[in-house]
Amino acid sequence: MQISTTLLSVLIIVGLAVSSCKKEPEIDPIITGCKDPDGDNYNAKADVDDGSCTYQKRFISQYDISVLCGQASAIFQDATMEIKENSKKDRVNFNITSLAGNIIFDAVITKNEIVIDTIIKGLSVNAKAILPILDDTPVKANITLKSKLTLSSDAKKLTGDMDVNIANAEDLNYNGLLIPAGTSLPDKCAFTGIKK
């Protein structure tokens, strides 16, 4: 009887040991990432959106542009535009080429908007763009651009109003009248850019 009691005790101990070693059911880890299909870094396997979406690719392209202004139109005469990638994923680089020269700056982006707030220094512009009474001669100017451009739902068109301020970077003379550096001409422009 002693053997059967000992055997029974061993079996109970082994049974308890085996039952305490049962594995918990495996739980799949939660995957975080960009859940927006329009995002550059969209992750179809993500369970939770972690706010990491970036949207540069929606804007990167060459554009045919139309910038309708008053006096500031001279800056954008015969202009073409390209938006390029920036190393900061919440920004893009602009390159507007016009008769006034290259206008290069960067701007902040969201999914559907570009916010421009920049100063371009020393751009060569026609003096008449600063003050209509001036002669048709090139002068150095500082250009301030402020705008919020909105991307269309099909991601092919950028539109918005653009505040432009042109100020001469150096003193100008007109028929003996001194026009000091910093004399500015504010203008409001309607901007349209269509991807090529």
C-alpha cells in the first residue's frame, strides 16, 4: 500500500507541475504606424494610428503656375515652379523660376496645405514692381511671401491667396528724389498651380 501511496503522491506532484506550466494564449502585439492611405509612410498592418504620417509625395512635382497680382506680377512673369523633397518630412522645397530669377524657399506642409512664410533677399526685379513711377531698370529687392495654399481632393491643383511685399534692398533715385531702402509695395496675389 505504501508504494501505491507514494506512486499516487508522485503522480499528483507531476500533474501539478505540468498543469502549472501551461502557456498563456499568445496575444498579437499592437502595431502602431500611419493608417492614412494618402500618407507617404502608410502601414496597412497598423492597428493604431500613431500620428507619424508624412505627406511630401502629395506635393512633389513640377507645376504650371498662374500668379495674378497688381504690381507684384512682374516677379512671377513667365514663371515655372517645382516642389521638391525636404529632409524634414513636414516641409517641402520650392523653386520658382521667373524673369526675376530663381525664388527658392521652403514651406511647412500638412496633408492638404502648404503654409508659406518666407523672405527672399536680393532678388533682381524691375524697379516698376517696387514703385510704378520708376524706370524700367533692374534693382535688388527683398520679397516677403505669406500664403496658405490648398491641395485639391485629386492632389493635382494648388490654390490660394498670396500676400507679397516687395521692398527695395538699396536706396533708389528717381529724378533727384531719394527712395530709401526698405520702401515697400504690398500686394495680394491669386495663386494657382497645376501639376504637369
